[in-house]
Amino acid sequence: MEKNPKKRSSARAKKSSWKKIDPTERPGPQPQVTVALGLGTNVGRLEDNLRSAIRELDRALESLVVAPPYYSQPVSYAAQDSFLNTAVTGRTRLAADELLALTKALERKAGRRSGPRFGPRTLDIDLLVYGDLVLHTPELCIPHPRLRERRFYLAPLADIAPHLPVPPDAITVSELLDSLDDPHQVERASWSREPLNG
């Protein structure tokens, strides 16, 4: 007895219209990534400069954690005032280049202008770590190329994320700080008021 030809044609139609979905092409939100940023300033009202930037970052990142501030000696360009530095960690779905664009926008908003490399500035925000990403482009290097060399990055970051792994070898922030050979000293300070509360 012959099978119903309509059923056969219907089955062929269903088979031909079915397509396997590549998971990498599936639309949807990107996974959250843990990021660390370093902030510094030595022009104007230093704590206010940092506090304003931190409030903006709190709107852009989730679970923001803010380190205590540190005073640090200038590096490579000595004829300037000491810096006030801090670090933050948070989680984001922004791509690395999008986060970089945000930091540059915040620097401009704070009044930063072109000047000598390592020179005075109202605000400097550096993307230190972006998950386990290792990236080297003319615009952006991750992890930050001087993260392992600078006490003013590592000291505040170790206060809030001592066990954060730094790619590519996953050595932790506290381990990097313990083994650091940087003659430039930092001095821990304190916020006059909590940076996220006014």
C-alpha cells in the first residue's frame, strides 16, 4: 500500500526549511565581564575630580567597588604636583572599545586637554583589566601595559580585589604588588566623604 504522498512532501518541506543555529551567531546580551580601572588626578579639586568620575562609572557599571585614595609621586615627568589615585572594579556588558570610549568621554568632561605625556591632568582613567582578555592594538592594550610596574595602580586595586587574576598568566594583583620593584612611593589617604554618596 502506497504511503500518502502529501505526508512525504510535507516531511521534505519541513526538513529543507530547518537550519541549525550557530551559538556564536545567536542574538542576545553579551555575558558580563569583570573589569578594573585606575583613576588619577593632580589638577584642580582632586577628590571632586575622582568622585565625579566614580559616580558616572557607577551608572555605567554594575557592582562597582571603589578603593581608598592614594597620593603618589609623579612618574617620568617630575615637574608637577603629586597625584591622587584610586581604582574601581565592576561588571559590564560593554565591549572593551566601548568602555575605552566612555573613559575618554569622562576625561573630556572633566576638562582634560592635550599636554605632555605623563604630565598634569584633571582626570586620567586607565582600563587595567577586562576579564581574561589580552589585546594589543594601536588604540588599546589590555591588560594595561604598565599595570605590573606601577604602585599607584596596584596598591589601591589590591585593597578591593587582591585575588583578581591578571592575564595572560593569571597572577593575582596582591602577588604583583608583593613582587613590585617600583621606587615611587604611595601614601594611603581617605575620602572626606564616601565617593558614591554625594
